[in-house]
Amino acid sequence: MPVVDDPERPGGRQLLDARGTVLARFAPTQHDRVPYADQLAPAAGIAPERVAAAVVAELRGWRVGADVTFGRRLIAAGAQPRRHSHVMSRDLVRDPAPRAWLDEPAPGGLRLTPVDRPAADLAPACRAAFPPDHPDFADIPDPTRPEIELEEIMSGRLMGGPLLRCSGLAVREDGSVAGAILINGKPGDPPFDGPWITDLFRDPGARGAGGALLRRALAIATRDGLPALSLAVTHANPARALYAALGFADVFEAQNVQV
């Protein structure tokens, strides 16, 4: 069953059967150097059970992201469950962030700054933020060396777009990094692409830093004329409550699997 370009969706792909019937459509990308079929959905008129069987048979080695209902069908067909997540987005055109958020003092003696240092300086806070019992720990490529993925994010290589000015750091009085928000300009339009919060983390001892970084980012993004900020958050991550409190709305609930 071939995978071919989708003429109805620039950059998209179609999964065909042996007769050339379109079974499913998806957006191709890579995660951790593994091929990833994002937003995979059965084509109109095709039974989901048939599509699930075809995906499991033909996309061996791929990771697949789909809505929760179809993701469960993939698991029933033999795929291994991975991340259950929510795509959330704040529309900054209809709901711009207050300018006053730029002037808020940072909590606990922290300073909020641009991202003005290398990935290695962010690594200790990132490592502390994701202990083994964290809902996202299993998705970190190398928990002992987070600077590797951080460098991929900060260079723009991981997300296919540059780090944006609304990214920022929370810095302690001694100059060490206590937290960070990293936002990339993904090609495409919100809510699934466009300005994207790729990572937001803080040292557990830096209470309030995550919210302060997020408010600052929203205010700068509004000032810079960005249309929205979007992100993906794991279902079990308590940070979902922070995002909702700051105006992010659920737009898609996804189940990722390994085929």
C-alpha cells in the first residue's frame, strides 16, 4: 500500500490500498528521528477498522497521532499506546494578552529574560522539571542529557522553524536558569502549526515561574502581531489547568501510538 502526496493538502500524505483507494490522510513529520504520521484520519466512506488494520500493517516503525477514538482502534489493532495529549491554543487576535503582563514582576526574586544562552545552561532546570514520575518523562529522548533536544529546539531543527522572540528564561539571582519557555515558528497555520510552544518547564523550586513565563510570552506574542500560541500537553499533566486559566482552549484530543 503506497504512501503518496495528498493533492488536497499541501505537504500532506495519503495511504492507499492496492487498488489506489485513499484509506487515510495525515501530516508527515519526524519525532526523535522516527517517522511520524500526525493527525491521521480515515478517508470519508472508509470503515475505521479497515484503516486501522492497514496502518498497523503498512506503517511499521512509524508513530501515529490521531483523535482519541481512532487511536483506540489502532491500539486494538496491535499498535502500542504512547502519549494521550491535548492540543490547546489561544487566539491572540480575538483574545489579545494584556500589555500589563509585560510589566509584572517575576516571582521569588527571578528575572525574566530573552533566551540568551546555550542549551547546556537550560539543561539542569529541564532535568529537574521532568523526574521519572512525571507524565512526560517517557517521551524525553535522553533524560540524562536534555541539552541535546533543547539544542534541536533552539536551533529550529526539531520543529522546522526558528525560535521566536516571545521565548524566554526565568533566571535566578546567581545567574542560573530556573525555567524556560521555548516557542518556535512552525510552518503552517494555527492551531496545529504556526507559533508553537515546544517546551515550557521550571525547576520544582521555582514556583510561579511557569505562569510568569507564559504570561510574558503571550504579551510579547500579542505585541509582535502573532495570530495565536498553541501547544500540546499530556492528558495527565497538571499544567493543563494553567493553560486553561490563561485562555488556552482545547482544540483536539489525541492518542499517539507506536506501530
